[in-house]
Amino acid sequence: MEKKILALLEQREGKIKKSSFETLALAEHLAVSLEMTVDAAVIGDKIENTSDVFSFCNCNLVHFTHADLQLYSSSAYKKIVVEYAAKQGYEIILLSNTSLGKDLAPRIAIGLNAGLVSDCTALDLNGKEIIVTRPVYAGKALQQVKLSSEVKIYSLRPNVFKAVLLEKKAEEKISTVAVENPDLTNRVKKIIRSEGKLDVAEADIIVSGGRGVKGPEHFTLIEELAQQLGAAVGASRAVVDAGWRPHEEQVGQTGKTVSPSLYIACGISGAIQHLAGMSSSKYIVAINKDKDAPIFTVADYGIAGDLFEILPVLTEEIKKLKS
Amino acid sequence: MKIAVCVSHVPDTATRIKIAGDQKSIDPAGVSFVLNPYDEIAVEEALKTKEKFGGEVVVVSIGGDQVKETIRKSLAMGVDEGVHLKTDEALDSFAVAQALADEIKSSGCELVFMGKQSVDYDNGTVGQLTAELLGYNSIAVCVTFQLEGTTVTAEREIEGGKEVVETSLPCIITAQKGLNEPRYASLKGIMTAKKKVIQEKLLGAKPVRVENLLLKMPIAKNPGRILGSDSSAVAELVKLLHEEAKVI
């Protein structure tokens, strides 16, 4: 039988997410290297950008539709994927390790009696064998593993794998399957949005503040810089524990592990649990009074000075650059 | 109602880690181990639920004798009894989930709390794996939890917001920071915990699906440049970010 890969895509508000394009590009790469074919699947009601799928991967796209499936339902999504994948006999299933992917992957692993490696940051081939690298201890160490199961599921850390475009867009092959009576025993009733806020887990640039910001009222300095950069606001554990900032902004071992293109740490000394969560960022800038602070050991560029003096000037310079 | 809470024994997040001689695990020498921070939140939620609805809370942990310390800490916070599933083998998430599912099934607990992930291997899968093995409902990464009759409502954190999820018992809830503020063990709690029973059960061999090949340290970054000590360095910083790093 022909060996097949399933790329499981994710839509939010009717749009396939950027991280799903990263999944597709990796599926394309593996398919070429391992002489396999790719199917992609997405679950949701109406989806506007299905055509973009074929810019990243030569595949057949199956769109499972039902009006109640626009929002995530772990029970319904699991049932659809398990039944479809069992019938198609996929050997490899790829998905993004987003909040939805994290939730769904273990469920389908049990349903398909498959092995699962979550939060992969590299998939390397050793002959026909896939060797996976994933960060452990929030990035203080890296683990290499392989799956011994027949069906293998890999969930990929967003923002790590490149969404490489095909040289030439592939032919659009889309089929639609109307889902009957989805299993909604576990369902999302509604989504509460954090208005106008970019999430650190998804942001390309993060401006983070720590104890050095000296109080919640001074975070406007961080917010203004973030706004100029189109960045998310992050925070150290110390300021979250002090109640200055909400926990969803926390970067570090008991917060979020992030790998943006640019991470600007302001008034953050760089406790080991914080460094673990952000040191895989592509570029790191540190602004801190103490020139011996550990944050400077991971920073590409640093200013060892007073953030209250530096940040307004930096915000102004960025504004000039953008205009 | 009988409530289970599953906890793991992990290196403190403030600890530096070193790779052991086998190149597959960490060297435990000099590392202080604690109750996994997310599991501590799960223990608190289990206790709050018991205080509201009555019943008892049992804590379950898997590992060598050292995990008794973490079980004891949960008992000191107010958990009623402990179960230690004893093994010296390194288990993968599937084997851990299978062992927890077997234990939860035999104990008949219909509500289970655990942390959203343990801060050692960071898989974040055991809650959902266990639930699926048991045929229980589950909601992961919860920042609120409500029980009314057999209806469970929880808010779970997603990118840029929260999903309000509804399901019913039997159910596994995995805890995210923000769900509650875990209590400190009182002196009385610590004294009482010494008298509470920890049941020890030997865990048989479990099949694993994930083969651990190697553990290594990430490549250390070269220290960067300190451009200055005041705002006069800002212009150069912006130039470097724009022209050299090309990130703005």
C-alpha cells in the first residue's frame, strides 16, 4: 500500500492558521524525502483560505464541515480524525503544537494506538527513520527520541519550522465532507478574547518587563514600545507573582516558552527559569541597569542602563524608522 | 465524591541541570526536587472541590521512593491519602497514563485533577491520554473550574483568549497557572501528614512507544555586545536591529 502522511490543519474564525502552513511545508519535505504522499484535513464550517494550502504542499485537502464545528470540540474533532485516519491508514500524522493541537494530539494517539512526540523543534531523517528533537526542562536541555509505534504522530512547535513555499503552486484538490451528528459531549460554548492583545506564544516580536520596571503603572513604557513594534507584551515570573501583570503574559518555565524573531527584555535580570523560556529567540536585546545580570549572557545586543531613560528614546526611534 | 489528584516529582525550576553519564537523563546530584508547580495548583483545586462538596481526595504519584516526599507534601496541604505506584523505570507519557488510568479505574474516582504538564519533560499530554484510556471527558489547561451536579464548566487558555468548555463527569481537569493560589501546608498539616497512609503498589513493566535516544545541552549562545550604558546607544541598537538582524 502507498505510504501516506496526514497534515492536520487548524482554523480559527474561518481561517487556516499560519502554523498550519508550517505543518504543510514539513509534510511536503518529508513526503519528498520518504517517497510518500500527503493528505491534509481541516475541520470547520466555512473556511476562506483553503486555496493557500496548495502554495505549501502538493496534497489532497479534505474539509470536514458542520455548523457546530467552527469552534473546537475535543470529542467531535477526535472522532472525525480517528475514523478518517484509521480508514486511510496514515503512517505519519503532523499537526501544530498550538493550544488546539496540544489538546487534540494525545486524544487521537489513543484512538489510533499511535505514538506521539509533542512540541518537536526538529525532525531529522536517519535513512527512513525520523529522529525528533524537542526541548525539555523548558529548553534547559534537548531530548532526542524516536517512535516505535506503527502510526506516528508529531506535534510541531509553532514558529520553528519554516513555511517554505513550493516553487510552483500545486493543483487545488479539495473535497468536502459534511459531518453528520458530531459528538459534542465536550464542546466550546464560546471564546473570550483578550481584546486587542497579541499573545506571546504567537508573536513575532515580544517586549518583556521584569522587576526593574518597578511597578505595574510603569508598564506603559513596555506597552508603548510593544505597540510601535507590533509586538506582544511579556512578563517575568516575579512581576506576574507580584500581581503586576496577568499570568498569560509570563515567559519562562512556568509560563510560556517562546521563540520570536526578536525578544526585548527590559528590567529582567534573567533567572534560569526565565532564560529557559526565551533563549531560543532568534535575536535578544537586553536593557538592564546591572551589567553583570545573567540576561546579558544570552543577549545579542545589550544596553546596560536605566530603562526609564532608554525606553522612551527607543520607542521614539522605532516610530521614526516606521514612518 | 472521591477525587483523585495526580502529581509528579520534578527538579525545581530554579535548578541548573547537568546531563548524566548515560547521556539520556539528568544528573540528580545537587538538584532539589519539588512537587510539580502545576500539580500543586491541581492539589489546591481538588481540596477546594472537596471543601465545597465533601468527599475525599487521594493523591497518586509514580516513580522511585523519592516521590514519597511529593506525596507527603500533598498530604500536608490536606489531601486524605496517598498512593505510590512504585517503579524505578523511566516511563514515557503513554506508560504513565496507562498506570494512572488503571489506578483511577480501580479507585472509582470520577473527578481527577492534574497539572497541565510536568516541568521536566514538558509533554503536556498525560491528562488527555489518561482520560481517553478511561473513556472520561477532559478539559486541559484550565484557568477556571466549576461543578454543578454532573456538569463541568471550565475556561481553558488558548492563544489570545480563553475557551469556555462544557462537559460532564467523569472528567479529568488539567490545571494551568491562574486557576487558584495554592495554599501553604500548615504546621498542623505537616504533623498530620506524617500519620496519613501512603499505599505502595509495585508497578509492572509497561510498554513504551517513545524511545529516548539522547539528552544534550543546547548550544550556548555567544555573548553579545553591550552597546552602551544610556540612551545614546539607542540609535546604534535600532540600526543593528534593522540592518544586521533585519528583525524590525
